[in-house]
Amino acid sequence: MKIKFADRMGHFRASDIREILKVTADPEIISFAGGLPAPELFPIEELKTVTAEVLERCGREALQYSTTEGYLPLREKIAARTNAKFGTALEGGDILVMSGSQQALDYAGKVFLDDGDAVICESPTYLGAISAFLGYSPRFVEVATDDDGMDPRDLERVLRSEPRARIIYVIPDFQNPTGRTWSVERREAFMDVVRQFDVVVVEDNPYGELRFQGPIFPALKSMDTRGQVILQGTFSKVFCPGMRIAWIAASPEIMEKFVFVKQAGDLHTSTISQREIDAYLEAYDIEEHVEKLVALYRERCFVMLEAMEREFPPSVRFVRPDGGLFTWVELPEGINARDLLSRCLKEKVAFVPGGAFYPNGGHENTLRLNFSNMPPERIRDGIGLMGKVLRSYSL
Amino acid sequence: MKIKFADRMGHFRASDIREILKVTADPEIISFAGGLPAPELFPIEELKTVTAEVLERCGREALQYSTTEGYLPLREKIAARTNAKFGTALEGGDILVMSGSQQALDYAGKVFLDDGDAVICESPTYLGAISAFLGYSPRFVEVATDDDGMDPRDLERVLRSEPRARIIYVIPDFQNPTGRTWSVERREAFMDVVRQFDVVVVEDNPYGELRFQGPIFPALKSMDTRGQVILQGTFSKVFCPGMRIAWIAASPEIMEKFVFVKQAGDLHTSTISQREIDAYLEAYDIEEHVEKLVALYRERCFVMLEAMEREFPPSVRFVRPDGGLFTWVELPEGINARDLLSRCLKEKVAFVPGGAFYPNGGHENTLRLNFSNMPPERIRDGIGLMGKVLRSYSL
């Protein structure tokens, strides 16, 4: 039988990253490839307690269908935490609970993108966002991005030349893949530019709470005077990813469209998981938990940076992140990170080549390293092995 | 600010059914409107046990990211149960776990439908499928449907005249909204027709296990010789809907596309909920649980049918379902079910007017009644009140 698939399916292909991640299932591999939180800090005992409590107190409601928008007490807690951390002024009604941030990206594509519309993004940008938006057949326009964030002048130039710009997708805090954070001045300059255009900003903030030192910077959403910014957050990095609980904050006009799409897309997010996280936030101090995560990731990050300084040839450059899960490596022009990967896999070390994070290709001399999922001694060993392979290129 | 939404968003509007369902949140209302399972049979105690056990035994894996395809032991159990009940020959690898059946419908639209393609469906058909597919801007072509199912001759006529037919969407068992079940002969005749065309069949089977008497009929998927049928099942009706765990079974070629779409759409379904259901299926006899559900719904259905026979004017016709959650009422031509609803709401009784289940409109003299969510005495009272209102039309 000859099956006719939709035209959009032509954009999807078997991802080499999925293949890399399959390799890393081998426990012998030192993997800097995924973006996995440290499972040793998952709040397992606390979850046992709150699950029993939720099933006891309101099992019938927790296991039944529920509203598309999400569980209001949880939405209120999300709004209050976000306001306290990122300077926003959200209420529970501004929050829509999602089945993971990836769903929020997919639905943003569905709400805003017609074939051929432009998605404006950092260069490089998050691979998962590229695949989510690809289903809606857009063009990707990369804006020049440096250590302080997206370049506002280049953004203005792009927006003037792209009347079909519909979404500006950015990760201002501890970006995936680079680990970079936008300065406060850049955030303000960015908002000054976007305010002149009728374009929506998707501000993806999965890592913002995981800051190793200094104050958290205000979200773009806190500077949003026109209902232009959709802020995305998630419990995947501060609680656990297995439950798939995330959220967006958006203006009522935008929220209505997301609710339509979610109603038609999966009815609503897991009732019981929402109730459990709500009960956890009632019963425990999640800030204490976040502090533990920060301490662990800070240590792992520092171990990785120190090892790279010691083991990598001086012509290899890397980012010093202030938080999050990732750092970013730039190899000398001649070295292809895919080639480096195949040599490193022989030494049982894995990472993600950076080319995949550029929607329009190029930059094959870059790579992403994750530091959250491996203990310090394996980080040291892995970076040591990578250094040995790098030196074999006789840089 | 003037926001440009995607053209597809023009298909979505505030649904009057959501408004009806909001009204029914009032506990005084006797609601035949939703499609809610009976919460008094949710396996709350069993879930407490298996959740504690899963977190104890494999908490770190259960709370971590996992594969898009789903948890293999659960997929294997789903395949085995489906084979035993519906005559299929599935293996674990044929199953893709979904975040609810609504997601399976949305992704079917994404995988198969370009703007203007045709979705072929029963008349009437499931409202949630209409809204899921609407996001992909198709045309809906309704095929004549009677008490024995879709009319194969009308289907053949439609398929010959619709070269852009991409999906035939059907619910052969205890259909939503009508409660009707296709005869075995009709299933065979249907498959004989579709085998002549390169079109995919989405066989939605959320209620098939809830048969009140007699043997379960074989699934269309069990007669699928060409990898043409996608079978959809769910734990929402036999376990609980709040967890949002469903699945599809499809040929490898189709499965690959669904995996791409799911990877880009929400990465994967809740790891812990999959592990919990798997542990429940290990530790308990779900067939015993299904028997309890069947006994309860059978009683409620019979109470409703008996009350309708007694209370409704003889010109009002209704379906006698062999299972599931719904029955279907046809009023004399002159009576509009929306008008009837507004009169019934004054008596604190709610149902869903049937017009919404016809994608191309009409049939405003029909309505859907749910019998699974109300105890027998409230069913008797509610039907009594409906009968009183109906008699006020002086039929």
C-alpha cells in the first residue's frame, strides 16, 4: 500500500542525536550528550508522601478528567514563584499548564505559524524548538548572538526585512546549547526593539532558577508592556522531567488560542501529576531543593571548566556558564565535531555536535557539553579523554 | 498590538459544549452531558500501593526522561491484552504510548492531513475527533451510518469520488455519540472496501471492553492485511482518565512518522504514569476491575433505557447500546435539542445536543445522553424531568 503522508512530514527525519542518545544508554559511556537532571536528587521520598496524601484526600478528583487550563491552586503557586524570582506580575489565570515545555513549543507553532512564516532565533538555538516549529514549515532566521545575548541591532535589521516574522524564540538564561545568559542591558535593548513590531516573543526559561551565583536577572516577560511575550517554564529541571509538567504565561488573547489548541490536542495535562506537584509545593520548601540542585550543578560545572582548562589545547574555546546544565565548545575551524565525536565514542565519551543547533546549518566546529548528569570523577575522566583525542589532531 | 495568528486558528471557536460542561460542575445538576467514568470505581487503593512500589523500586528511572515510544513492558502488556480481546496479532514494538487518545487523534491529523484533504467519518461522529482534525484544515465527508455501522456501499461511493481521502475515522464499538456497535458482517464488508484504496483507517476503540453481554467483536485491525489500520486504545475508561495514558498500534512505516511527531510534540508520555500502570497490571487482575465497571454501567444503562421507555413520548426514539457510556436520542423533526436543553437546564438536567457531532451541521433534533457518571436514582429523576419537559412540547 502506498501511504500519502502530509507534506509537513518531509521535514522530519531520523535524528542523529537520537542515535547518539541511544549509544549513551550504555552505562560504560561517559555521557555529556543528554540534558538530563541528576537523578540522585529527585525528591523520591517526598513524592511517596504527597502521592499517598493526594490519593487519600481527593483520589476521585485526581484521577478524573479536569479542565484544559490546569489545576488553579497549582497555577497560582506557579504565578507567585515566577513573580518572586523573575520580576513578573502574573496571576493564576495567566498560567496554562502544559504536558512539558516541548508541548508548549509545538502549540506555539500551531497557534502562530503558517507555511513560510519566519521564526527568528538566536544563533545557535535549542534543537527541540527547531523540531517543534519544523512541523509548521517555517523559515528560520538566525540573529547574531554573542556572550551578552541576541544583538538588538541585528534583530532590528531582521525584523525590518521580515514582514512575515511571527515568533522570536529566545532562551535568555543559561541558554541551551551555549550556557550563555543575556545581560540586563541586552534584555532592555531587545524589548525596546520588539515593542516596535507586532511579533510575539517566546521566552523559554527552563533553567533560570539554576543560577550558580549572583542575582537572577528579570525575565523579558517582566518588561512586556504590550502582552507580547509568552514565558515558558517547567518543573522538569527543578523537580523531575518524568512527570512532564510545564506551563506558559501569556496575555488573555493569546491564552485563548492556546486553550483551543490544547483542548483539541490532549484535552488537559495529567490531573494527578498536577495535584501531586501542588501538594509537594504545599508540604515542602522547593527553594531548599533548588539550592541543593544549584550546589551540585555548580560543582560539576566548575569541575568541567577546570578540567577543560587543563586538558584542552588552548586553541579550543569554551563558555563559562553562570548556571544551567550546559557549556559550549568552539574547536579550531578545521576540526569537525562529528568527526571528533566518532573518535571520542571509541574512548567511551559522548557529546552533541553543535551543527544541529543551527537551523540553517554550518558551524560544524562546535559542540555542546552537559555537566548535570555525571559525577565529578567521571567528568574529569571524560574531559581528560576528550583532551587526549583533541591533542591527536595536532592543533 | 495586532497579533497575527495562523490561518488554522480560524477553525477554532469557544465551544458551547465546554460551556455546558461548566454548568454541570454545579453538583445540583443531573448531568448526562460529559463522558466521565464513574469515579467511585477508580482503583485508588491499588494506585497507592503501586505508586509507593514504583518509587521504591525504580524512582530514579520513573522520574527521568524516557524514550518517545514508551515503556516496553507496558507496550508488551497492551499488545497482549489487545490480542486477547480483539483478535489482533500485535507485539510490544507495534505499540506507541500516547498522552491520551485525543493526542493520538491530533497526531493522526498532523501525520496525514494537508489543507483541504478529506476525512471520511461516520454520521454522526466523535466531537473530539472533529476538533483534533480541524487544526489541519480538512474537509469532512460523512458516510451514511445505520444501526449496524457505516454503510459499505456509501463508503465505496465516497472513496471513488474523493481522491484526497486520507483518513477514515471510525468508532465501531459503542460509538461516541450514538452507542451503536458495528456488526461483524459490516466490519468485514468495510475492510473489503477499504482494501481497494490507499487510505488509512483510524479505528478508535476507547469503550470496546465495556460490553454488557455477549462476545466482544473482532477489531478492524484484526482484519488488516495491508498495514492500513491504526488502532487506538486508552486506559481512560478501564483505569482512569486523569493520568492521560493511551496508545496506538500501527505498521512500522506509520509508526515511524508518529514517533517523529511525538518527539517534536511532547518528547514522551509521563514516565511515572506508564510505570504505575505497568505495575498495576503486574500486581492486580484488571479483568476483575473491568467486570465491576461493566456491571455498574450495564445497570445504569438499563435504568436509563427503562426510564426513557416509561417517561418519553413514543415519538422520541433512542438507541439500545450493548456497552460503553452513551445512548443517543432522536426527537421528532420539529424539536431543536438546543431549545430542549435550555428548558431542561431550568429543571437542572443537562445533556449534549447532537448537532455538534455532525461536522457538516444539521440534525438539530438529536442529543447524546451519558449514563456512566450518575447513580441510578439520579438517572431516573433526570429522565423523569426530561420526559416532563418533552411532554410540554405537546408531541
